[in-house]
Amino acid sequence: MNEDLERTLLSKFPEIFSIKESDPDDYLWGIHCGDGWAPLIANMCRLLQLHVEATGSSQVVATQIKQKMGILRCVFSGADDYSNGVIDTAVGMSFVTCELCGNKGVLARGTKGWVRVLCEQCRLDNPG
């Protein structure tokens, strides 16, 4: 994910990413996936934080967000059943969302062996 987009997500959800404004190194968190999944991640974080605030449940904290074997992988601590459902929904949406641009996509294998969810145009633009 590009640095500006990642910084925006971290700034919007400091509790989820354990960000302290006083520590600039906190913004070197590392969301390891394409920009097309940023809306999925943002919506997931928004719903998780709303749930924490509305119910008083423990703070959900992200420990890892990345692409693995073509789909979104998210690891959180403090997640209850509702939070796990939100996370599972975002992961499920990644199966049909282009990792690069966010359009509708399908799981694709590149000529060099990688596996990603890509739309038709991104698959043509990134054949490797």
C-alpha cells in the first residue's frame, strides 16, 4: 500500500493501529497489500471501532494486515464474535475485489507464480 494511503488509515483509526501522535515511528506500521483494498480495510476498521465505542468492549488492535495467497489476511487482538464477523466479511470481500484498483476482480495466477485478486484490466497490465 502506498505510504500516503496507509498514513491516512493509521491517522483515521489510531486506536486500532496503536498509534501515538507523539511518535512518528508509529506511522511506519506496514499494511502489506495493494491500494485497491484500502476501502475494505477502512470500512472494516470503522465498523470495529464503532462496535468498541457503542458496546464498551475491549479495544480491537491490529497486529497484521497483508495479502497472502491472493487474499486479505488480518490478525487482531481483542476481537469478540461481532468483530470476528466484521473481519471475516472484509476478508470475504477481498476474494472479489481487485487488490490494485478496487474494482470487481477474480483470483488470478501470474506467469511467475504469484496469486492475486485482479480485475481484467489490472490482469492485462500486470501479466507477471
